[in-house]
Amino acid sequence: MRTEQPKTIYLKDYQVPEYLIDETSLTFELYEDHSLVHAQLVMRRNPEAGPGLPLLVLNGQNMELLSLRLDDRDLTAADYLLSPSELTVQPDSASFTLDSTVRIHPETNTALEGLYKSGTMFCTQCEAEGFRKITYYLDRPDVMSSFTTTVSADKQRYPVLLSNGNPIASGDGDNGRHWATWQDPFKKPAYLFALVAGDLWCVEDTFTTMSAREVALRIYVEPENIDKCQHAMDSLKKSMRWDEEVYGREYDLDIFMIVAVNDFNMGAMENKGLNIFNSSAVLAKAETATDAAHQRIEGILAHEYFHNWSGNRVTCRDWFQLSLKEGFTVFRDAEFSADMNSRTVKRIEDVAYLRTHQFAEDAGPMAHPVRPDSYMEISNFYTLTVYEKGAEVLRMIHTLLGAEAFRKGSDLYFERHDGQAVTCDDFIKAMEDASGVDLTQFKRWYSQAGTPRLDVREAYDAAAQTYTLTFKQSCPATPGQPEKQPFVIPVELGLLNAQGVELPLRLQGEAEALGTSRVLSLTEAEQSFTFVDIAEQPLPSLLRGFSAPVKLSFPYSRDQLMFLMQHDSDGFNRWEAGQQLAVQILQELIAQHQAGKALELDQRLIAALRTVLENDQLDQAMVAEMLSLPGEAYLAEISEVADVEAIHAAREFARKQIAAELFEPLWARYQENRAISRERAYVAEAAEFARRALQNIALSYLMESGKDEVLAACLEQFEQTDNMTERLHAMAVLVNSPFEAEKAASLAKFAEHFKDNPLVMDQWFSVQAGSPLPGGLARVQQLMQHPAFNLKNPNKVRALIGAFANQNLINFHAADGSGYRFLADQVIALDGFNPQIAARQLAPLTRWRKYDATRQALIQGELKRILASGELSADVYEVVSKSLN
Ligand code: PHE
Ligand code: ZN
């Protein structure tokens, strides 16, 4: 058991730094068995911190201090204090220069934080607190410095040497070595530092900015991937243009570089001028990456690029403010993707994801506000709440202020705080000052955790021709927050008459109607709104576009939902009505299963889906979304006690029924689209994504029929295609089918063909790890022995272990607890070399309160076993100990 508890850090304890660093000059000497880092820091007392010269406490971990100099005085061990995480020195004047040399070991750094090796390449990851593993420093985001970096390495092995900013000098050294110096003129915190050295090729392009400056764009990859960069480059250029047009933001350096690395804990990182990307977030071509991967890459490229303003030019004062840059940047990238593809479909995908995963986080032991009050390990707070809910908070501000005032607010924010490290309050203040809107109460979204519930009731008064909606909001207790104050909740709504026509909306007391769709801003625990001139009982369309991240409930009948599905002018709510209809019907099947009754499907679901399938006016991506039943994880999230067996049985039963009853229209839609796919070369664009999405979902239903002609079609799609979207889906459908021989053959063929492409093998692992057929755990354990699997590579861990624990509920939650035991074993193993990845894999075990008493006890047993397994990282300790509370 851990002897020393990690310390909890509180937002309320924030203090300005005692010292500042104006200039940072670094020299890296990279070798195979160690590296040397020389740092020269031009420092001064922070005038805002008060008088006197307190001790200077620098962060530093896992390094060997070789020399230390204060101005022109060499310091000896008697002059400083060294602990495993800090170096303390007494300065003797208000301005001074500190020189240090340390030895570090990137070649054995398996945590992938600080300076490390991915394959043969050196790279860095410094956010949040990785820079302290590189040199002694004030490793906090409110210390901003200019950086000059020289990298020296063997020329043959590492022909490319990169760091932030512009290249200013380079040359050859002794013993086959060479060096390059980079200078970043923009002051930045250490978490945005980056360095890369490797044998890399690059794809080059240029971008002309709005003020006609030419920027060089480069994407660096390992030579074998040079053919997979075009999509990322196109996405980058679109992002640069979009940020100019929508936010007035121009790029500021002469060069923008991206490097793809295979071993990376997250998706990508926005280091100034030198973004480092997980190769899965860059590399794509038709043959190897699916449509979903193409869209994800476009979104991540935009996200990291947008950070140049929302994160780099204006950064965070401290890590409690993480959502200042992340929530805002996710909102920005979501709007970008909505503009590039189908807006409604993007919103549907994001909402489904938020409701399944962020709502679960909000309901669990790690629940925290968008701006947390405390943490033990900041790496644990790169969460769905900070990112996705944070983006919802920004979206609500956008909704409440309107696009124009929001833009004024963002302009003011960037102008006022350029070059500063600021807080969420500073952001809100800029929005308030620019718009005149008071956001005091709104700020509760930053400080209160938990998903609000919104219960809505209606009352129609035929005599008075008035229609009243009453909204009651509440929010469940979360750790440390027993009571919640009312939120500001923007509810966009419309009212439909019996013909499906939208009524003009005039509230009591208003002179005239204000359109047929409008936003009501709720501020109280209970609040009513009365609409006048309502000639007949209307049907409300509520929370259009999911205008607030809440759980809304309104007593819709199934017939009313079917009506909304067809008539609502809001595309998101048409989908939402279909989902709610499916939820009601699936919950009925779940109850039948639990009662041991024969399952009987409400035929209205079939009728509704038939209408969707036969409507050739509808965007095909919408048809595909509407045909998708709510996922098992979502059904679990909305259950009081999640019965995974019943959920799985109910959903499978519904799928079979749909397949049987709608075989004809599904087959027609499939064949029509497959014929087009056969003729056309692959293009990564919205209309084609839509077409293939419908083709593929139709195929998965059709395979439920078990018919020979469908199997033949599936095999044909698997074999005869130029793209991964069709091939992978056909293989996934086979993997989940009872056709054992075809399944084995296609898996083997695929693996043989793609064995040298790790990103494609990740997909091969995931498809198998996610298969709900019996024996899931054994398959996963066997796959861990496959030569392409490697526990040290985070993408592999996510593809196999993550996919099993998160996307295969029926197997993971096996009643004997074997899935839990397996995951706990993996977490313990991972924690030995990569704590961040270990802690992330714990998420499904933190949700134990959702399950029955037996499973609860099994999961708690595994959490306790992890706690007792030895010295744990702060990362894993924090998640496990909070989960057991
Ligand atoms: N800041 C990165 C992003 O949002 C995420 C990240 C965090 C990457 C921590 C690495 C480490 O784009
Ligand atoms: Zn980000």
C-alpha cells in the first residue's frame, strides 16, 4: 500500500509566482544512453509577489543535477537543497541568471511525458507538468518566457531537429553530429515547449494569411507514411481559413509544423509552432483510414490549430482553468466541423457522446465542476467534463448572447489578454463587457458539478387560448457538493399544431410574436412561461439543438414522438424524438426480459423507421443516424440499475425484428449505395460519408437476417473495395455474425495484408475486442499475445483493452467478475510504466454504483486489490481512492 498520500492541490490556495523567467535558453545533447540538458534562465523577482527575496523553488523530477551556477558563481551542494521533486536556491539579487546542467534518460522513459523516444525518434510531451522532467524550472502556466533552443544529435540517425518558433542557425559538429537552433519570439509557459529529433520526411505546403503573409506548413512523418498526409494538410488549411473568417484570428509565425508520433498518451498537443500528434490523429488515406477517422483527423487538426489563439496566445493562469482553453477550443472545433460537414449530424454525434460518457462521469465518484476546485494529479482532469461539458458551456454563452455579441466578446478577450495567463472569470468578464449581459448566475456552470434535470409540464387553457410550460430544475449531489443552486438554462423551443406547422411564439406581456423558434432563459428552480394566441393544444419541441447539457423529461406519448420525428423543423430534435421513442420501447423490452416474459416489440418503432427509410428527401447521414438505436452504454447510463444482460438482449431483439420487417427497404438502400461505391473512387467529403454511413448501417441490419445473399454481399464488400470504411465495416459485421469460417478467413486475410500498418492493426484489434459474442475475454487475452500487440503503446492499449472494457458491456460485465479482474490486472501492470494510461483505463471500474449488488462487490474488490498492490502512482491512487469513497 502507498505509504505517503499524494497531496491535494486547491484552487483557493493559488498564489502568484515568487519569481519570473524572462528568457529561457536550452541546449539539448541527445545520445543513445542519456541526454544532457543545459538551461540558462534569465530570472527576476515577481514585482506582484511583494518585497524581499524569498527562496526560489524550482520543479524537477527524475534527473541528475550535474552543475548549477547563479550568475557567475558555481553552486555546490551546500548552496542548494535538492528533493525528489524540487531544487531550492537562495537568490541574492532581484535579477539573476541561473544556469544548470542535468542528465536525463529519454531512452528509458516509458511514461511518455517529458523527453522520450517513440521508436527511433526523440520527442517531448510537456502538458501539463512534463517540462519538470526535462530541466529544473518554474513549471507552471503563469510563468511565461521566450525560448531559444539548440538541439544536437547524430546527423545520420536524426537528420531532422525541430523545436518551437523559427529556425535561426544550424551546423555540423564533431563525431558525425549536427545541431540546429530555434527561437520562439512569443512568450509561452513551459507546457507548450516541444522538441523533435528523428529521421523524418515532410509534406510541405503554404498558406497565405488574411494580411497576405506566407506561412510554410510542414507535416513530418516516418518515411513509410509520407503518402498519408494530404488529408491532414487539407484540414489544416481549412482550419486556418476558418479561424480568420469566423474569429478574425491570423497565424503569427512564419512556419507551422506537425509531427506524427506512434507512442502518444493523448490525441495531439498544441505546442507553439510545433504540434505533436498521435499518428492516429494525422495519417489517413482511403485504403487505411475510415470515414470516421478522416472526420476525427479534420476535427483534431482544427482543435490543435485553434489553440494557437485559445490556449497559446492567451493561456491559463493555473490548471484549474484548463477548460478556459479546452472547452473553448472544443466548441471552436465543433463549429468548424459543423461548417465543413453536416451541422445536424455533428451535433447528434456530439450529444450522443456527451450523454453517454460525460453524464456518466458527472454521476460517478470522479464528478467535478468544469473548473475543478482541487486535484491530486492534474493528468486525471483532462476529462469529458473539462472538454465536452466545457464546450457545452461555451455553446450556451453563444446561444444566450447571439453570434454577433459572442464574436465581440471573443475579440475583446483576445485583445485584452494577448500574451497573458488568465482565468475562466476573465473570459466571462470579456463576454459580459462586450455584450452587456450579466453572466453572474451563469457562472455556476463553472463551479457546480453534476447534470441538471429539467422536468417540464404543460397546461393548455382552451378558453383563454394560452399554453403554459412549467420548468422545474434540480441537480443531484456530487462529491463535496451536497446542495446546488439553480443554473441558467437556455431552452430553445417551438410549438407545433396538429398539422405539424410551427406557431408564432408570443409570451404573455409581449407586444408581438418573436418567430417560431426561440430561446427561453431559465434562472429559477421552478419557472413558468405562458404563450398567448394559441388556438389549439400544441405539441412542444423542447431543447432544440440540445441547447443545454441537461436531462430533460416531458411526458411525451409514443405517438407524439412519432409526430415530432416527422414534422419538427429542428433536425436535431427529429432525431431526438426517434431516440426517445426507441428508448421507451427498448426499456419496455428490458422490463419484459427481466420479468422472464417473451419479448414483444412495439410496432411503432418499425413504422417510424420505415418512414425514415422510405423518405428519399432526407439527408442519408440523417437516415443513418435515425436508424441507429441508442447504444448499450447510453441505455446503461439512463438506467437506475443497469442490467447489462437485459439491455443487450433487448437491443439485439429489436435489431433482429427491424432487420426482418424492414428487409426490403434496407436491402434496396444497401444495394443502391453499394453500386455507387463500386463505381466511384473514394472521396473524403460529407455527401460521401453520408452515403457510406447509410450503406454500412443497412448492411449490419441485413446480416441479422442470416440470409445467404447478404453474406455474399458482405464478402463482396469486404473484398472489392478501395477503402477502409467499407472493408472494416464488412469485417466487423462478419466478426459479429455466426459465419465462423468466413469470419476467420476475413480476419486472417486482413491481418496478413495490413500487418505492417500499426494504425490499421489497431482497428483489427478493436473490432474483435468489441464483439459481444460469448468468449470475449478469452479472445482479448489471446490477442494480447499477437505480435502486433504491445502494452507499451497507448494506441494498442486503447484498441484492445479500452475497446473491451468500454464497448463490450456484455463480456466486460460477465457475472463471474472475470472482466473486472482482467482490467485490474492490466491497470496494475500499466501503472508500472505509464501512470496516465493506467489511470484512464480505470474509468469503467469507477462506475460501480450503476450495477447490481454482486457486481458492485466484485468491482470494489478489484479496486481494493489495486490499492493494495504496491506503490501506486498519484494518477491511479487518486482515481481508485476516490472511487472507493
Ligand atoms: N492539450 C491537448 C489538447 O487538448 C491534450 C493533451 C493534454 C495532450 C495533455 C497531451 C497531454 O489538444
Ligand atoms: Zn485541446
